[in-house]
Amino acid sequence: MDNLSLKERDLRNIWHPCTQMKDHEKLPLIPIKQAEGIYLEDFDGNRYIDAVSSWWVNLFGHQHPYIKSKIVEQLDSLEHIIFAGFTHEPIVRLSERLVKLTPQNLTKCFYADNGSSAIEVAIKMSFHYNKNRGLTKPYFVSLNNSYHGETIGALSLGDLGIYKKSYEEMLIKSIKTDVPKDKSEEEAIKAAKKLKEILKERAFEISAFVVEPLVQCAGNMHMYSPLFLKLASELCKEFDVHFIADEIAVGFGRTGSMFACEQAGIKPDFMALSKGITGGYLPLSVVLLTEEMYDSFYCDYNEHKSFLHSHSYTGNALACAAANAVLDIFENDDVLNKNREKIKYIGKKLNEFSKLNNIENIRQTGMIAAFDIKGFEPKERIGLRVYEYGLKNGVLLRPLGNTIYFMPPYIITFEEIDKMMDTAYEAVSLIERK
């Protein structure tokens, strides 16, 4: 077996996500033979630093011996069971741990199997809660430039035209409000005032405000101040609107704290988690919610009041074993403290990009760093040139348009940070000279 034969077989039958397949007439598809640590290796022996944590999920690298061992251990006793009327020890233990880790008001866990589905759960539950109170509140508020997934409900909340423009006629009702333009408190206050205007006028028909705390990841890694979250949370309480924290991409240490909401000291009504929860090993998502929310559906059987939402693989025991292993690593390896030194070092390396004339908007929040290449239209796909240069030099960089970002596994070494960021620097330098 080799790269060429796998490419040909793949392109005969597979349609890849977030991919214009015609690009692969010129852009090579790369079959991966194996992965270990932060490296992906193809069938020709080429190795690539996984600088994007395989779409932001792989926290502790590939083939992590501890996570792997816990999945194998679980496989020997139970792989999966129906999660209606049954339960198992891994999910009970995981739920207890998540409740302890997240804000104190979040006491119940509702499981699904991917991030978009977690958002669907949260918005359906918010709407249904209000309906159980005799209120019809069909609208949701989200930020400009936001992204919450690509199922219909989640897509409706987003504001990235590339994802939703084609489906506009079939989307549910949502309202957009301003995201702070930068990380300054002044912009946070200005954006909060805009949110207040919307809630003051329309709170009677709005179920929830949905937000990606601190970093809009798919939205070109746009970053803003924790103050906005604090002010928005206060406004939601004032106007009886739920606050849904979409921590799917930013949770589990990405922003420097275990969860981004911690940096604002807020207690959301819902917190959606996925991606890093299993370290990238198996699909799993969970929505944490309040006792009040849970109690509103607790009754003798009532088909109108009961919350009906299910997935065949809800509560998968293998995924829960992986998630428990991930939490073990956080507890035993002092991950967040160790990351602080790497965060500082990434910041130092990032500042070097200011020497380049074609770079702007250099930014960082925790283990997420980014900058924009200026002077090119999106249709020129300048990021693709950075991507190709990275692959030729052993680094997987997957830009978002003109935005180049770094979101590596936490196990990356300082030397590997050098390789990752120096390669991006070289790529952009070459673009500058053309």
C-alpha cells in the first residue's frame, strides 16, 4: 500500500468535509499511515507537526499510551449500550467530575455525540423550557462572525456566510448582535450596550443568547475581552434570557483556564462541551445545565412536557473512558500550569511576526495564537500557499482564509513550537517578497 493507491481509491468514493473536491486535481490528498505524539506520518515516511490538533480535538497527542490503555481496558468489559433506561460506571464517574469542574450552578449532564448536536440540545431545551412555562420564545441571539456548527439549528445561529448562505431559506429564527471588535474593555462595553438594546426590545420572544466565550474559532480566531461575557451574562439574567456557553472549541484548557467562562467569573445556564473532551479519540459531547432546567421537565409522563432528544451512540462507554482518561491527565500532570510556560513562549514567538510588513492583527488567547495576512482578497486564497509550504516543510497549518493560526496539542515541546512557528514565518516571508 502507498500514498498513490490510497489517494486514487479515496477520490473514487469519498467526499471530504470543508473541502472543494476539485482542489484535489492539483492539491495532493495526503493519506496518513500512522500518528504519534504531535506528528502525522504518511506512507512515504514524511512527518507533519499537527499544528491544528486535528481540528482542535487532539489535546495530548496521537497514540497517547494512557488514553489508549483506558479505552482498551473499557473494551474488555463494555463497549456500548442503549442509554435509555440503562447506565454504566464510566458515564456516572465522568458526569460527577464534569459537574465538579464546571460552574456550581451546572448540576446535570445531557449527552450527545458531537458539538453541533450539543448546540441543538441546548437551544431545543431552552425553547421547550419556556414553552413549559406557557411562553413562546422562538428566537435566539448570537454574535456577528459566530460559528456553532452545521446542523440546521446550529447553522442558524452562526454568521459565517460561507457555511450558511446556501441554506438560508430553511434556517430557524435568530438575531445577530455585535461582537466586540477587539480585546479592549471599551469594545466589550460597546457591544454589551448593543445586546442590551436588543434584549430590551425583544426579550419577550428570545429564548437564549448563544456565545463562543473569548475566541470565535472558525470566525478567523477573533478574540475579545472576558468583560463582555460578564456584562452579557448580567443582561441575560436581567431580561430572563438563557445564557448558552458554547465551549466546544475553547473548553478543556485552550484559553489558558479549564473553561473560558472562568476568566469572566460567570455561571451560564448551559455549557456545551465536545472536541477535546476525549482528547480526539472518540466522538462525544455533553450539555451541562441547571437543576431548575432539569426540574422543569421532571413530571409524570407528559408527551408535551417531556424533552425528547436522542442519539443512538449517546453515552458511549468507550468515549466516556477516553474522557475520564483526559481528565486524569489534567489532574495528574498539572497541565494548565505547564501550559503557562508554553503560552508565554508562543507569545514571544508570535511577536516576531510584527517584523513582517504584510502581517496584521497579531493575537493570542492561551494556547490559541493567530495573525492575518493583509493585502490579498479572499478569492486569492493566500492561506493555501501557506498550507502548501507548511506541508513541504513538515508542518500541518490549515489557515482560515487569510488567517494563520496555531492550536497545537499541549504536549508540544519548545523545540517543536520553534519548528511550527518558524515554518509559518518563512512561508509568510516568501509571500511578502513576491
